[in-house]
Amino acid sequence: MGIIWTIIIGFVAGVIAKFIMPGDNEPSGFILTTILGIIGAFVANFLGQAMGWYGPMDSAGLIGAVVGAIIVLAVYGFVRRPT
């Protein structure tokens, strides 16, 4: 159930992160934004567990997932920046 919950939270976090951090170089597609939000939720889970904020069976909440999604969107924007 933890992975499914992370995917659901990541979906919501991706949409919220897109509203917080709009831009021309950000992914404009709804599906890509959602996928990056889900990846951000997994990143938040991993970093939170690595830093000791969450236990082994805990997952990041909505705020942690939004922060993770914003980080992933920022990295995506820097990588996809035209030269």
C-alpha cells in the first residue's frame, strides 16, 4: 500500500509543484508533470529515510512530496535548458 500511496501523493504533488513553479522550460504536459511529481515523491521518501526523518515503513507526506517534486522540476528545467 505504501507504493500506491506514494504514487497518489506524487500525482497531487506534481500538480501543486507545477502551480508553484511555472515556467517556459518546465514540462508543459500534464502527464510529464505528473510523472515528475511521482518521482519527486519517491525522492522525498528516499531522502527523508536517509536523513532519519522517516522510518523504514514511513512515507513522505504531501508537503515533503511537493518539495521533492519542486526539486525534480528544477533539475529537469536545468537539464532541458536549451544551449
